[in-house]
Amino acid sequence: MIDPAYKMEKVKEAHEKVYAYYEAYRLVDEQVSALQFKTKIPFSKDLYESWYDIEKSIMRFDRIFNKVEKFDARAMTDTVNHERREKRMVENRNKRWNDNYTFFFGDLTEEEQQYRDYF
């Protein structure tokens, strides 16, 4: 059994330590936020549109790059199925080119569609 007075003393010490830690973190946070400058820099609509287009291009490049990396990795690890899937990819591409007129939406390209056919 634990003495209730001893237990109360330890709980009080724990509360004091938690309060001290909390106050230390609060003071440090106030000091750090006081050092940060919170000014907005105005820029033109053209600059915003340029940055927006750059971000969209980077996202599109990442999307294509990830597909190509996955394709190359599968070519190295699963050669038998890779040949079968690659054959299917080329067949579907030829169907699109010869049998119908394909519309691509959402910045999709023929190359990306080929990788979608593969996976």
C-alpha cells in the first residue's frame, strides 16, 4: 500500500513539473513568433498565373515520371509478365490510332494512356 500523503506529494510534484514545462514551451513559442515577420508581399496576376502553371507542370511531370519509374522497375523484376503487358500496351495504342479518334481530358497524353493500359 502507498501512503496517501506520499502519493499526494508526488502528484503535486508532477503537476508542478508539467506546469513548468508548459510555461517554458509557451514562453519559447511567444519569443519565436515575435521574431517572425508576418508581412505579405504583393505580386501581380501574371506572376501568380506563371507560378500556378509551373506548379501544374511539375505535378504533371511527377505523375508521368512515377509511371515511367514503375514501368522500368517492373521490367527488371517481372520480365515474363512485363513482356505480356507491354504487348497489350502496344496493341491498345494501335487500336486507338487506327480504329477510332481518341480525346484526352485532364492533360492526359498518349504516353500516359499507354502506361495506364500497361498497369
